[in-house]
Amino acid sequence: LAKTTQPISMDSYEGQEVNITCSHNNIATNDYITWYQQFPSQGPRFIIQGYKTKVTNEVASLFIPADRKSSTLSLPRVSLSDTAVYYCLVGDGAAGNKLTFGGGTRVLVKP
Amino acid sequence: DAGVTQSPTHLIKTRGQHVTLRCSPISGHKSVSWYQQVLGQGPQFIFQYYEKEERGRGNFPDRFSARQFPNYSSELNVNALLLGDSALYLCASSFYDSDAYTFGSGTRLTVV
């Protein structure tokens, strides 16, 4: 399973864009990149998933370069409620989808 | 639509005891996975079941076991509890085993 590396923490201010980059140098051909958000004492919540190029939904964008060795989660115009831990995961669905969570990035949004 | 439901939400057990945690997936979801999250760390994969068959097992001792029932609900059993088993136990479900998960709010287990 591919290992991921992401910053431990990031600070931002309300209304700013937050970009979190995740490194996954040994990503396999079948692997998808998935991001989850977790608030204290809650289960992680799916944000976005992608395989290559760019994926956008109503809450975030995911940018994946051609070599797929990294990915960047972009949160536009964050609010205080976006303060959470964000996890980058890489996994192969055919392998039972036993996703490996790393330590995550703790994002603190300040007023 | 009900999300992934887990029971109980909290419980306290004594070292050496046994515990059973329960999970009901989202209606129609056939895959259930279990994760252990120790305070301050990311969730660690324990088991995945799909269509009642074990599809994956994480690096956990044999004291941990699980099963999935015909209605796709699942149980996680932990025997001979240790203090280090204190954690938030998360259940997640998906329709296929390759889909993104929907997590429940977890069961907070405290071993004293």
C-alpha cells in the first residue's frame, strides 16, 4: 500500500483558500487518491476522490499531476467550520480497499 | 436515509474482558470496514468485509475478530482487553469494496 506524507498542521484565515499537498511517491497504477475530513469525536467524512488531472465538487478541488506522485486538496474560501483534520489516502479498490490513514493535516481556520 | 449507525456510543470495560461492537451500514451497502483510532492518531484499518466474506485484515492480533451478517450488519469482537485497546472504533460502509467510505460516529471504548 502506498504511503502518504502530508504536513502536520496548517493555519489559515476565514475567506482564504487552503491548499494541502500530499506526497505519495510509490502510488500504484490501480490506486485512487481520496481525501477525508474529520472533526473531533466524529468519523471521517469523504471529501473528494480522483485518479488523475483535476476533480471538483461542491466543497473542494483535487489536483493530481501527470506523474501522480502527489496531489493537492484545495478548499476555497474556508470558514471557521472547516477547522478539522484532513487525511490523504491512497488505495487500490481491488485489494479490499483497506485504506491506510496517515497522521493527517490539522487545519486551523482563524477569524 | 439513516447513515452508518454504531452501538454502543460509549462503553467502559475492565482489562481481560470481552467486548462486542455493532455496526449497521447504510441501506444497500454491502461492504463494511472497521478502524481503530487512538487519540491523536489517524484511523488504523482492522477488517473489511464484502458480501459476508473477509476481504482484508490489518495488523491486529487474533484477539480481534469480526463477522458480517446476511443483512450486511457487522460485529467487531475483542477478547482479553488491554489498556491499549482504548480507542474510538469506527465502522464504515460502501456499496462496493472499491467505493469511498461513509463512516459512522464510532464507539468510544475505554479499558480500565
